[in-house]
Amino acid sequence: MSINRTVLATLTTLAVFAVLISSPASAQGTNVVKAFSAWTLYSHKGSPGDICFITSQPRETKPADVQRERAYFYVSSWRKDGIRSQVSVLLGYDLVDQASITVTIGSKSFKLFAKNDKGFVGDATNELQLVDAMKRGNFMTVKAKTKDGTETIDTYSLIGATAAVNSLTGGCS
């Protein structure tokens, strides 16, 4: 993964997360465009540029008693920069060093690399394959390990993901 892609992925996830947890006054410029069952499409106008993203939260988390912040799965788009579907996941806890995150949809698995409490896809081809699998699947699991070694499994519904991704990549409408 190139340095520019890594930096962009990290900044994007931080910006998207800040938008989601911020108060209405500080989230000016961020709007819900449309809800698609388990997924919601947002648009944000502001610095460092206009972005659109879809997000969902896990429908189930195992083990349920792990101390963590809220988890989110994102697909983001910056049309100005030519990025149409960048995948990231916010796990809500710090991961073990050199951790990998596994996203599984049906019989397909994808490895993400970890940075603090977030995960990113290492290359654009795998990212496109992951987004395509999301559009074809019913649910996906995200497996990772906390800093203390506890394995977590988050299960996300993919109901509405196809329409949400299509709206995202079609211009945030």
C-alpha cells in the first residue's frame, strides 16, 4: 500500500468517525442522504473536501462483554480525488501489534491491515473485490483481536448494501 493511500485511509476514517460522534452543531455539512435498510448514505461538505460514505454497525458482537467503543464499517468516496469505494472499519478497541483483520462474506475472506483501532484494505483490487462481495452477500463477519488477545467477531447485515454502494458510487444520490 502506498504512503498516500495509507495517509488518506487514516484521515478519512478519522474524519468520518468524527462526523458520526459529533454533536449536531459540529456536524454541520453532514447530511443523511438516504437509509438503505442496514446501511445509511451520508454526504459531508467541508475540509479536506467533500466526501460521501455509507456505514453500518454490527448486528451482533461476540463476545458481548468486551470493553469497546462503537464499531462501524465504512465505504467512502471522494469523487474529486477519483476514489469511489474505499473500505475501512472502526473496531472500537486497539488491536494487537501487527494484527490482521479478516472480513468474511460467504466463502470469500479478505485480509485488512490494522492501524490502532481501524482496519484498511491493502490494495485497490482487493478493495473492489470486497465491495463486490458485499453487494452479493447477505451478511459479513469481521474478526480481529483486542490488544489483550481476545478475539472478537462482529456480524454486519448486508441488506441494503447493494443499493447503498450503487448510490455512493453513482454520485452520492
